[in-house]
Amino acid sequence: MEHCTSTPTPVGSGPAAKRNLSLSPSEMDLPIDNKKSRPHESFDISSIPEHSTDTTADVSPSIKLSQHDITVISDHLKALFLVEIQSSITTAVESAVDSLIPKVVSKINQNLIKELDTIKSENNFLKVRVSELESRVDHSEQYSRRNSLRISGIKEAAGEVTDDIVISMVSDLGGSISLDEIDRSHRVGKRYVPGSSQGSDRSARTIRPRDIIVKFTSYRSRQKLFNIRANAKGKELYNKVFINEDLSRARSNVFFKARLLARKGQIQSAWTSDGTILLRDNDMNVHRVTKANDLLKFENSTVLRPIPQQQSYASVLSAGSQ
């Protein structure tokens, strides 16, 4: 009898076993957890062990959230998101503004600089224009005084006639003039009245007589007196008498400053000719002066001549015209 050997078949193998694996849980008699079919319950997923393959593990509910809880959580999240969004927007806006401000300021500065340059240019133009107009007005005013002379230092007397004073002065200096050659003459300024408030402030010093303005009928008649003014030198009657051209206010101020320079020894002399102011510096050069700024270079002069003794205006003019 032949012995037969056979390999034992493992349990669960073979066609029958394959068929068993394909069975449904109900056919395989597996326990089914009916809790999965319970509605409206939540489960804690974390309670399921990691890498667990046991589908039969017991999963129990952990947290229950009501509608109110969900609303509270939602509002809280909204508030957090709102703060975060506002902070992000604020940061973005501030960054944008910080980057724009230098550009805007630079643009504004450029516009302001352009406007300022325009205003400066217009201002300089207007200054030049005003200076030109003032020069024209001064020239016209001086021309209207062309036939006039101003006499200073003649004492006042009650009932005096200034025309007679002028005719007598021309005669004393060696000239001749008639009454018909004098258009008009009069003293200028306020009359000094002894004992008045006007005189009380001047009581401590010698009262200076008012000037006499003489307007001649022609320039030739005016020159009859002006050309002999130097003859007053050495005459006691006219020792402190000054004969000047009748200058405009602007030229009179400039001439006054020029005479101060002569008194200080910073220039040799100063005089006028037909309304033009002339001076001779310490180097014996003659200069024409039209405005006060023309005297600045002489005010800073370091070469000084000896200051002269008290002398009449006629002697100063005589020295200046030589």
C-alpha cells in the first residue's frame, strides 16, 4: 500500500476562504456599531488612536456646540479678523503715505521755488521801474527849480521886503539886477514867534533865520547872482550867508550828506551845478553824485585831509570850483 502525503491546507485559504472574504459584514457575522447612524451627534476625532486599523474601536462624543456658542465664536473670530485687517490696512496706508510725502513736499517746494523766483524777478523789475520813475520825477522837479536860488543866513527883520534884500545883495557882491528880473521871492518855513511854544524848545541856542527862495524870470538873471557868490568871501555882512541852487528834496538830502563828508575831511569839497551834485575827493578827482549810495565809497575812505576852520559857503565853493 502506497503511502500518500498531502500538504495541509491553511485555514482560511483556498476558494472557500476567498469567498468568505467577499462576504458582507452581516454575512460574516461581524458586530455593527449602530451609533454611526445616530444623527446630530459630534465625535472627537482625536479619540481615535493614530494608525489604528481597528474599525470596531469605540468612538464616543466629546463636545456639543449650540447655535449660540457658534454665534459667539463667529463674532469673536470676526473681531479678531477685523483688528488684524485694520492693522494691516493702517500699516499699508502709513507706508504709502510715508513714501508719498517726500514726493509731494518736493513737488510743492519746486512749485514754491518757481513762484518765488517769479516774484523776485517781478520785484526786481518793479524796483528798477520805480527807480526810473523817481528819477524822472526828480529831474522834472529839479528842472522846474532851474531859475530859483536859495539864500540862507540873512537875518529877519520886521516889515522886510525880500525882493529888496536880493537886489541889495547882488549890488554888494558887485553885480546888478533889476526888480523886473525877479519873478517872486519869499522866506520858507514857519515864522519864529518869541515867547511861543515853538521858541521855548529853541531858547538854548541861536535862532536860525528862515531861508529866502528867489525865483528869477530867466536863467540868465539867476546866474547874475549865482556866478558872483564867491565874492562874499571876506565880507563881514555875508560871512555866514549861503547861496545854493534850489534843489529837489531828494537832491538836497544827498548834497547835505556830501557836505558832511567835506566837514569830516573825507572829501575835499562839494558843490552843485545846474542841479547836479559834484564833489572832489582827496585825490583831487571830481565825481558826479546822483544818489546817496554814490557816497558810500567816500564814507569808508581812510585818507583824510585836515578839517578846515569855520568858513563861508562862498569860500568852499571857490575852493571846489578851482
